Amino acid sequence: MLRDILHTLRPACLMLVVLSLLTGLAYPALVTGLAQVLFPRQADGSLIGKGGHVAGSSLIGQPFASSAYFWGRPSATSPQPYNAAASGGSNLGPTNPAQLKSVAERAAALRKANADGPVPAELVTASASGLDPHISPTAALYQAGRVARERGLPEEVVRGLITRRAEGRQLGFLGEERVNVLLLNRDLDSLAATGQNGGNRP
């Protein structure tokens, strides 16, 4: 009886050890190694440096409060916005009173800072992840006048930055056109560093 049990358990235990080594050690090590060789920047989180320090990731949004910068989508993560450790949306439906109030307040603030007229939807609603680093070119152009005014730049220069930073659909048909807010704001700072912002630095 005991011999039969051991005879059954032995191959099961052996398979557990072998599969644990293969799927728990060998495969992750192989994938990690290949990623580091073939796609080192992406494998390390698509980090962006500034002055020898990490300024952020092109995959995760950041809050920009200054009027001299483009603003991204609202974030519903807690305890602070764009918290990658708490990725998620508010789960409030489009008819929820709290959601309607929040959207109305955001729209009013945007109209006051930018201009009257239709406010792009992504500037008043959070994404499902709460980490979206992109806005549409339309949402960026909506803010171009304010940013140009705050930085003492011709609006055509700011619009040109948006056009150059715009990314097309993946593979030509997936997703929508988009602009990375962090990278766009870095372009603005690069202009300031070269003295092309009319002396009105943020």
C-alpha cells in the first residue's frame, strides 16, 4: 500500500520540481534576458531622464498644475493621482451625480483657463487605469493658446510642437492619434532652455 503511494507520488513530485524550475526560473530568466538585450529601454519601464535623474516614464501620466504646461487626463487613483501602485478608475457611471458634478467642475475650470467652447472629453474624465499618459491632439490644441500665452511663445510654435509630438495609430489602425503629455512638456522646457520662450519661463 505504502509502496503504491510512493510510486504514484514520486513522478508527481518530480514533475513539480521540473516544472517549477522551468516556468519559475528558466523561462522568466530567458524572457528577462532577451528583453534586456532586444528592448532595454522598454524592459526597464520606458524611463525618461532629466539632468541625470529619472523624470518619469512615458507609459505613466503625471500631474501638471502650472498653466505653463499641458494638462493630461484626470486620474482617479489614490492617495495621489497617477499612482501606479493603485491603478484603477473611479467606477462611477456616466449618470452618477458625483461623476456629473466632477465633470462639470473640471469643464468650468478648463474653460476659465483656456477658452469657451467644447471641452475635449478626456480632459474631464479619468481613464480606466488612472495612468493614461496621452491625450488626443485635439485636447492638446485646445490648450495651446494658454500655454503659448503663459510662456510668451507664438501659438504657432506651440501648435508645431504638438504636431511633431503626435503619434499615429499603432500599425495604422489600432487606437487613436495621441500625444504624450510628459514628452510634450519636455519639448516646451527644451525651448525654454534654449531661450526660445520669450523670456517668460515657467
